[in-house]
Amino acid sequence: MTASTTVRNRTARSYRWRVVDIVVASVLGVACGFLFIAWNVGYQGPSNLLTPVLPGIQGLVNGVWFIAGPLVALVVRKPGAALYGELLAAVVSALVGNQWGATVLVSGLMQGIGAEILFAVLGYRVWTWWSALLAGALAGVGASVYDLSLIPGLAGYYAGSSPQFAVVYLIAQAVSGAVLAGLLAWVLVQALARTGVLARFPAGRARRAG
């Protein structure tokens, strides 16, 4: 067996989902889903305060809905983890009920794709605070693509908005995603790793090594 074959086999094994990966990713995704349900109500206060300041700036409070993708990805560290986590959380929100109905599934899909793209570009090998920050920001961009109906056929929540609103909203969601989803997810993973519950995951082993 050549060295290149050994490397390919090792990479394939590291990308393969284990049963424990599926279980933990599902638990985290469902937990985030219930967080989303709470925020479906809780966001209204701060959003209503920000909207009169500058239309579109209310996107700053939306990052809470983007956290599932970065969080699950930082723990599981496998292809598809960000997409799985975000979409599962959206499914929970849709099943329990919310004011937007099943459209949250499309929103969750776009957010998950945004975060997944970042980790894919990095080859699923970089799991630092800055990669988490960028993943959260791209989750916000993905959400904005849907919300603003930037793709033909996607009838988002702010379809037909003015260019000024769209620019402010997109930037606000990217910033919110970077902080409330990306960095917050990274902090949560570090906290979980300190407890030892992530001992079977690279995130836990990396913490012990550090």
C-alpha cells in the first residue's frame, strides 16, 4: 500500500459518520430547534426596537437562528454536519409550530448550506474560532439569500425590498451570524470540551492536548 493510498483511506475514515456522531448531532440539532422556538417569540422585542433606527438593521438579532450549523459542525467535524444540524433544528421548529410555517425549512436549508460551504472550502480541517466566525457569517448570508429572494423562485420574507434595505439587512445578518452563531458556537464547544462530554470527538481531544 502506497503512502498516498494510506492518506486517502485515513481521510475517508475521518469523513465517515459514526453512530455517536449521528446521535450527538441529532441531540444538538433538536436542542437548537427548541432554542429557535423560544427565539421565535423572544426576537420580537429587540427587533422592534432596532427597526425604526435603520430599516434592515433588525437582522442583527437573527444570528440565534444560525447557530445549529456551526455548533454541530464544530463538534462532529464531518461533511454535512452543518447542514444536518441547521436543517434538523428547522424541522423541530416547523413541527412544534411557528409564525412562518414550513418556510423555516427553506430558511434552515439556506443557512446550513452557507455554513457548510465555509467548512468545505477549508477541507473540513480547520476548526478554529475564526473558521466558526466565518461559518456563522456565511450562514447569515445564506439566510439573506432566501429572505431577500435573491434567487429567482425563492419567495422570502422580504421579497421586493429596496436595495438599501437589502444591503443593510445582508450585512446585519452576516455580522449577527458571525457573533451569535459562529463565535458563540465556538465558545459553547470549548465549554463542553472542558466538561469531558466531548471526549470521543476531536474537539474534546484537542482541548485535552491544548
